[in-house]
Amino acid sequence: MTTGIGSKEEKLLSPIIEARPALEVLDTESSIAKIFGPALSWVPDLDIFTGAGLLRSLIVRQAIDIYGNSIGEMVEEQLLGGNTVETGAHLHIPRRFDRNGTPSGPQMNSLVTQGQVTWSSLNADRGNHLSISMSPGRVPLNNINSGAYIDLPSLSPKDIQRLLPSRYKNTPQLFVPPVTEEQIDQVRRRLETWLGQEIISKDEYLLAESAFKTMGQYDTFTKQVASVHALYMNRVFEAIPDFGGQVTLESEQIGRDFIIELISDKESILGRIFRDEELTRLFIEKFAGISTGWTDGTPFEEVESRTKGNHNYKRFLIEGYRGKLDAETLVDRLSSGEIWPNGVLKFFAFMVEGGLCMVGGMNQSVYATEIRDRAVSFLAHMGERERAMHLAQMPTNLPVVTPVWGYREDGQLITIFDCILDSPMSAKELAEIIKMPGRSTLLAALPVLNTFVLGGKLNVADDFGLPYSIQRQG
């Protein structure tokens, strides 16, 4: 792995950082462990962030629902010692390609996988038993990062298996029906045929089968996807015996339930905002224009249902809820599922009321910090100066799901399958990740960043990052 930086590298990184200033924190020879350390050390003052206990109980409740009591207890213990979760990836099942029609070149899915492995490695190094992700389920199935497919490394792009009918491709995963046993069996039979024809290996088939068995335990699509994501990630960390592994949760339902309780409470920040017309107006005005939020609408999205015959065919989140914004109406409509809080309101509630620090990728680190900074000003306006002072210290600016650490020898980014099949990641390799200089991970990520940030404007080969990375056979 090459370290250091020359004039050529500086010229290549400069336009990336100019376009995404949040990445500047990585442009240093300091290690990943040192750069991201503050996120792992965030502990809110529970006397100030009075909603922290409620939020923690809702997180633990979902963890128990998906993973059982023992994991729920571990989640609670960890959040008491450090109130930070990873929220940078959408709810998804890891796969190789962003689009099946583009099976070559830089892939955002590989960057996300490597970023989440980085965050898990940091947690393991700190002595945490878990890596907790709260992934948003509002993106549709056709997003490049979703639970739409079961992928295996030997499958050609045309043979990657879609789990659900294409009619749900534009439906938020939150509203997608669960994958049925019949649908699973259809995919299983195809894989059995390909196993017999030696198109896929026994290990690949067994990995898919473990995903199918996991899905069969749950009655909602979001639980199915979250549990399979955790299953795959936990395979990466089998080499670290004292690390409990990945806990993947779905943040939209936690956020809605939390916000219902907050608005119902006259003493909470949101309870006060939505019982005062002037505060409501100022809140909407103050937080307008932030990514994942609203421009000229409100902090809520309305659910539109489309029917076919006697069946609820699809549901969508429609921006710009224009109904009443008094506390009683909002609680009723949120409870019935007619409206949902949008991303900015959810982040505001988690950070301001729950004291929860959320770390993600290069985009989230920008809008989460923007929400934090505007909230500091808004809290001061409400007379909550002590809370504002503490909130200002929350390290929301760290893009933990951005570093790229690994390439295969053939010049392709390491995928989830490279970490768990054939040659699983060793404890030594996982420990090496967080020792890498931040700048090396930026240079390793350059082909992906060039594609997704600059639209491919730089003259950078797909394997440019190979010398700056951990290299594995493949």
C-alpha cells in the first residue's frame, strides 16, 4: 500500500474536495481510527437530551423484534456507553453492481460495503460488541442500494435474481410487501439448477440459502432486508470472536414512533413547536432547503395508495403534505400511517431530542451538519441555550461510509463476496483497515468519487486506487 501524496494526487483530489468539502476531513495522513474516533466517543448528557431514554427504548424494541432479547440487551448497553449509529446506507442487501446493466467500472455498492466494514472495524477496535446501523427504508426498490436482489459472484448480470415483481420498483421499501415462500422457492429452484450445472459454487448456494432461511423468519420486507444485511456483514467479522457483529435496523418506523411520542408531549421540543403556530411557521422556514427535507412544503409526506381491483396495489410517499399541523392532527395522522415525517424532521428529532449522533457518507455528513447547525440557532431562539451548546459539539461531519480500503489484484473494488467467500477477511486485515491514512482511503476511492461526484470528468483509470489500498486476490 502506497502512502504519502504527490502533486499529481493533489491535483486529482482538489476538485473532489471542492465539490464535496465534507471529504476534507479525510485529506490527512492521520489514521482512520483517529479521524473517526470522536464519533465513537459521543455520549449525550441525559439531563439535557431528555428524549434519549425514549429513543433508546424504541431502538432496543426493534432490535429485540428482529434479533432477540440478548441482542436487544447488548444494543441498550452499547448506546448507554456511546450514543452513535451508522445511518449512511439505505436499507439494502449487499450486491456487486449498482445497475445490472453496468457490471463494470466504479460501483457505489462496493464503496458502501467497504465503508460499513470500516465502521464495524472501528467499533470492534474500540471494544464495542456491536456495529449498529439504522438504515432508511424510504428509498424505492429501483434504487442502486436496496433489497431488490439476491446476487452471487458467479452469476452474470442478467442472472442476478430479483426477489419481487417489477411493479414495486418505485415503491418505498417501507411499503413493499414481504417476500413470500413461493417467491423464495422460485429463486431457490433456479439456484439449485445452476448449482447442478456448476455455474455457482456450493458455498454460493449455501450463502443464498442462509439468506432465504433468514427471510422466512420475518413478516415484513424491511425486517427481511435488515436481517439479511446483518447476516452478510456478520460473515465478514467471523474472524473476531469477541465481536458480536452487525445489528441493522430500519430508521423510518423508529423515527415515526419517536416523533409521535414527542409531539404528544407538551414539554418536548417538537411538542412545543407544533402547539405554537408561530414556532411551527419559523421551524418550517428555518429548516427549508436541506437535502432530504422540504423546500416550500412541510416536514411531512403524505401516503398515496393506488389500488387494482380489491387489492392495495402500491403506496408512495408524496412530498408536500398540506394538511393541518396542530399536534392533535399530526399525532392522529402519523399513528394511522396517512403521513410520515421526512428525513430532515427525523434527523432533527433524533439529534435534538434523543441526543443521537448519526454518521454516514459524504452527502449525509453535509446535511446532518446543516440540520445540527440550524437546530443550534433555533434552540437558542426557543431559550434552550444549554441544549444548543451541547448539540453544537455533536460530530455529525464525519463521512464514515466513504473510505475505500481494498482492491482485488485484478483492479476491481473488493465486494461483500470477496470478504466472505473463498478467502474470508482475517482479523489482521480488518485491523489494518483503520490504521490506513485518511488520504490513502480518499485516493483509493477516487474512481468512484470521480464517477459519482464529478460525472467522470477526471482522467482516472478504474484501478487507480490499487496502490493505495489493501490488496486481495480475486
